[in-house]
Amino acid sequence: MPSNQIWRLIPLLEAAGNVQMAIDLWLLEQHQSGKHPSTLRFYTWSPPAISLGYHQRQYPENWQHLTWQGQKLDLVPRPTGGRAVLHQGDLTYAVVTSGLTGNRLQVYETICKFLIQGWRSLGVELDYGTSGRGYIHNPNCFGTATSADLVLPDGGKLIGSAQLRRGGAILQHGSMRLQPDAELFTQIFGTESFTIVQLPQSLSIEKIIAALVIAASDCFDMQIEVKPLSQSEWEAILAKLVS
């Protein structure tokens, strides 16, 4: 990764899952074609949703009829692989960049350094998970922790990540479990799946993002330019939803 680049930081964005996935994919395509710098962004899903990995064709039929606090849960396909993720009470990060060397797991570790460093500055220690390929039989992304995931000292999984490569460009995004609804989580994935993640009460989303942005600046040796999506960018992204 070339040093001292300027990266774009898109401010925290709340939107429907299909819109968020369209943004991530658009950013990857723009970066791959040389029209857009490396980008870091954070977002939340509204309404709450279950995202499905790119290859995940099968899931329980009742997932199509789930509600939470009167809102129907969206089922949203991701452009990245992996298992199903519940996006309620979580914060998602996305990194779009290029110039990274190594295999898929080495690239994960390069990108995840900023997550480990940022959370450590907030008093939360994380390490890589250790599950092998057995995860593919578990429909729940947070039911297992592979070496692409980050876990707490007690083994509880805090961050599950997934990746997509297009040529030399990479999209990696992941869900950070902050305050998931245990009842909803259990309703979707079963009682075996839910482990309570104990985070310091003082952590707001704004505080978490600020710490992660500082860590990213350090780990990726880059400068940040804060730049919301423009009107023309929104039009290009939303056009992808229609097409």
C-alpha cells in the first residue's frame, strides 16, 4: 500500500441494506478504474436486515417474515462471501483500497490492523479467530470465528469481515456487534449462537468511529479527507439499484 496517500472518509451513513451494498460496490468499481481514491466509511442499516453471503443460496424460509419493533427485516445479498449477518445494533465498516500484497488472509490481517489498534485504544483487546473451514456449515456468521474475524479475550466474536477482489482493488467490509437484540438474534440463528459481547458502557458510535479513523490513518500511513457522497454520486449509485 503506497504511503502517505489521501484517503476519502465518507461520514456515517444510515440507509437500507441494498443501498449500502450498492455504495460499497460502486466505490470498488470506481477505485478499480482509477477514478476514485482509497476509501474508508462506516454505516448502519435501516431498516434492520440480514445480509447473505454471495454464495449463500439457502436460508430458513421464516427469515422472509421476520420483524423487529414493527419493522420488517430486509434480506440483502452481499457482493462478498461468508455467512448470514444480522445488522441490528451493529456498526459496519468498509475499506476500499489497492496495492496490497499477499494471499486473502494476509490481506485481511493487513486491513484488520486498524480495527485491532482502534479498539485497543478504547480498552477492548481483539485477536484473530481460529475456526477452520467448518464455518461453511454454519448459516450464522457470528456462530464461528475464522482467521478473518476478530474475537474478544473470552472468545466472543466482535467483528466478522468479508472481502471482494476486483483485479488489484479490494473491498473489505465487516459488522461490529455493539448492542444486538438477544431475542431477535436467537429467533434467527437459534439459542446456541448468541454470546453477549460486553463493551464499555461509555462507547458511543461516534467515539468508536473517531478511534478507528485515527488508527486507520496510522496503520495505512494516509491522510483523511472527509467527503460525503455528492448528488451526482448518489445518482450513479441509485441507478445501479434500478439496473
